[in-house]
Amino acid sequence: MKHIFKQGINSKKPVLLMLHGTGGTEEDLLPIAEMIDPEASVLSVRGSVLEQGMPRFFKRLREGVFDIEDLAVRTKELNNFLDEAAEEYAFDRKNIIAIGYSNGANIAGSLLFHYEQSLKGAVLFHPMVPRRDIKVPNAQGIPIFIGAGVNDPICPADETKELTTLLQGAGATVDVHWESFGHQLTRTEVEAAKAWYRRIHESK
């Protein structure tokens, strides 16, 4: 998978897995990684699916309707890539925190829905429920931050609440930050994620 890896100055910090939204690239979220933890290593990945020339992490049938078969295939592909990247770049595979926006948040959520303990934690900006036809595997002890918009036309508030309930039911600790805006990613949302990250990291 096309990606960027940046070695951090503190190898004990989690590796930040950056996952862009539709039409983005592996460059898009690098400033957010820098804001959240400038000392951490960063693995930023480009989605390998193209929709009208725009990179995505998996196919969809239409806006808000996922191609579930492709989602499962692409999630497995990403999970395998993380195994390979951990070996190539010599980092702890069990010490990855995903930070994803929109489509990137959905593929990060799909990792949690498909593979037990595949992530140490996750920051999900405007995610949807990736699947409703499978049981979420054990997520005990996994901290998750969800950034959501009360007026988000793509990811309604009820979607956020359902995802929160499903993740909590699997044992995850979920913190939800609400914004009054739509689907866009705001600076205050990122600042809230940064505060959450510092809190969970300092509590270890």
C-alpha cells in the first residue's frame, strides 16, 4: 500500500496510523499527527480504491452505503499491511493508534469490527457503523475517541450513538466529542482529540 513512514524521536510512543477521507492522500493528515504527538512515529496510508479518481479505502454502493464484501477484503488487506509494516520499520504491532477521518475513520472502525485487538486505540473523526451483520470482537481496554457533528448530513448523530453503543458493548472505552458543525473536521475537534490522547497516554 502506498504510504509514508516517519520515525519518531520516542520509540515508546504509539505509532500513529493516519487514514485520510475520500479524495485525500497519505499527506493530508500529517499536520494532525504533528499536532497530536510530535514525538510519535507516523504511518500514513493512501487508500487503494479509486472512486472517480478519488482515493478511498473501500468501495461504496452510494453515499452512506458500503460495499460490505469489498470492505472486508480491504480491511484484511490493511490489517496484513500493518503486520508487514511493523516488521519492515521495526515497531511494535500492538502499539498502533489509528487516527482516521470519514472514510479513513470507517476503515479504522472496520479493523476493530473484524480483528480482535488490531489497534491499541483509535481516534475516529466522523465515522459510521462499518457493519451491522457481525459481532464486534473483544475490545476490552481499547480507548476510542469519536469526533462527531450534531448537524452532520453524512454521519447523523444516531449513527454515532449506535457506533458508541456497539464499541462499548465489546468492552471499549469510548469518549465522544460533539461539534455543532457538519461533516468537516474542525480544529477544536482535533484539539479535543489531542487532549484525549494526552490523557490516555499519561495514564499508562
